[in-house]
Amino acid sequence: MNKAPQIVISGYYGFGNAGDEAVLAGMMDAFRAAIPGAALRVASVDPDATRRLHGVESFGRYRWRDFGARVRACDAFVSGGGSLFQDVTSRRSLYYYLGTLALAGIYRRPVMVCGQGIGPIRSATARRVTAALLNRARLITVRDPGSLETLQRLGVARPEIHLTADPVFALQPSPRAVAERILRREGVSLDVPRVAFALRPVPRGVEPGDAVVSALAEAAAFVHRELGAQPVFVPMHPPADRNFARRVAEAAGVPAAILSGGVPPRDAPALFGRMDLVVGVRLHALIFAAVQGVPLVGISYDPKVEGFLRSLGRTPASDLASIRGVVLVDAIRHVWEAREEEAAHLRRAAAPLREKALENGSLLATLIASRTGP
């Protein structure tokens, strides 16, 4: 009997970010569909939480001796999902993920970079190091054309590079009834329309922050007063998202629900599926909406948001740095009035993206088969 392939997965896991946990769950679904019986091992900042949340073996991402032992024993190392290779959020984080690729290289294990958004990488040194290590990978899949172009500009050409889709599209969501139980528990009415707001704190360098809060509050007030809907704030990365949502809700001055956050990854898309419209700054909130065919209004704070909306044939209502309430309100009104057509469009656009996300699993299966052989 052949031994089950062992796959080590590294990413931004265990930090309580709903989008990144959904990325992991989607990758696991794609890998298990293509490689039945695969033994998955996940590097996490909180291994106990990752075990509970995903039912998978996990180890500490900073325990390098354990990390090395897992990599040495694996059949493939996967650097998985999200925006790991960029230095806008943190240069230290970029070098951490590059270090994991170097570790896999030391043990001569095949590396797959899976469903990632690449860049921006501003430091010239970081660009050179990133290109050198990615050129040693055996397989790279990216989630958007912009990432493919970034790799080309970096000079990454040696491994196979495939344009697939964000791994979240491969995620199997929880049943509708689970989402309804969560909403009732959180005090959200199922008898009136619901508009979700998936926001994030204003990034450093975006000024003035108070103007952003005012614009978002104007939109939430419009949703309640003009559309007769309940604004529902959904924190994707509590507590920061929840605290920011509280500021916006207080400024709006209308009845609103602020969810507690911490929703399991399979429940999150189901939760967004029970909304009538989603206003999102967070990328994966917009992906959850698209997967569920829920009309959406995107606000860009990063090129990855624009890239995703472009894949749907849509553009952001505004950039977060220059957002104005009147512009956001007009965008919400427009989508609300055409929400049936928008829902149908999103379902059509999301279907091929799910197939592309599942390709991440079949490509990994081919990589492992080429290494192990008959």
C-alpha cells in the first residue's frame, strides 16, 4: 500500500483573520478532492486553534526545529494563499515567508506557491531575494492577472506559473440554516433586508481617517433610512475590525448590528449568503459575496481588491483614501436597484473561478506524482 502523501502548508494562519482561515479551508478542500488521503500539516501561530478550527495537524510557525522536521518528512511544501509576498504590510513578514521557501530548499522538497496575490514589493533587495527563491519553486499558481504580471516584472520564469483563482472559491460552505442561527444569536432580524458592511481600520497613510468614517456612516444611515434595511457590520479580523465598525455605527446614528466575529471559515460564506447586499473593504468578504451570488459594492484599499473586482467585470465604488459619502451612496443605490441582475451576473462569474480554484489541487497532485512516480 502506498504511503499517503504528506503536505506541509504555510501561510497567515492562527491569527484570527476570517479571510486567511477561509483560504486555508479552501486549499484543504481542493487538495483533498485531488489527493484523497493526503496528510496535511499546517504551520500556525496558534496550533491549538488551528487544530480545533480545521481538524488538521498543526505546529508552531516560529518553532523552526519542528518546522524543519515537518518539511524534511513531507512530499511537498505549499506556501499557501493570501498576499504573503509583499512588503507593504511588513517587510519582516515577507522575509519570514521567503525563509520558509529557503527551508524547503535546504531539504530539497518541491515547493508550490498556491493561489497567491503577489506584490507590491517596493524594496529592491526584497525584489531580488523574492525572484531568486520563487525561481526555485516547482510550481506557482496565482489568483489574478496582476500577480502574474508582477512575477514577470520580477523576472520569475523558471517554474510553471498558472493563473487559477483564490483558494476560497474551492471552499464548501456551511448550510444556510447555520448562518441563520448565527444571525439570530447576534440579534439580526431575518424579517427585513440586510446589508453587510465588511470594513477594516483605515490603513496608515490614509488621511483623514475621520472623513472615511463619516463617508461609511453616511452609507450605513442611507441603508437604514432609504432602503429599509438593517446595516450588519461583519468583522473579518476582530477586534480591530469590530472596534472600527463601532465607530462607524455610532457616527451613523441608526439601529445596526455589529457581529462579534470569530466565525468559522465554512460559516463565513454562508453568513454573507444571507445578506441582500455586501459593502466590502475586506477582499474575502467580497469573495464570499460573489461565491454566494450576493450583490456587492467594493471599496479599494489595495490593488488586490481592484484585481478581484476586475475578474468579475466590476470596478470599485471608490478608493478608501478618497471616499465620499455621496459617491458610496450612489453606488449602493445603483446596485440595490439592479440587485437581481447583479446576483445572476455574480453567479455566472463565480462558477469558472471555482473550477480554477480546484485546479490548485489537481496541479499539486501532478507535482507529487511526478516526484514519487510508480
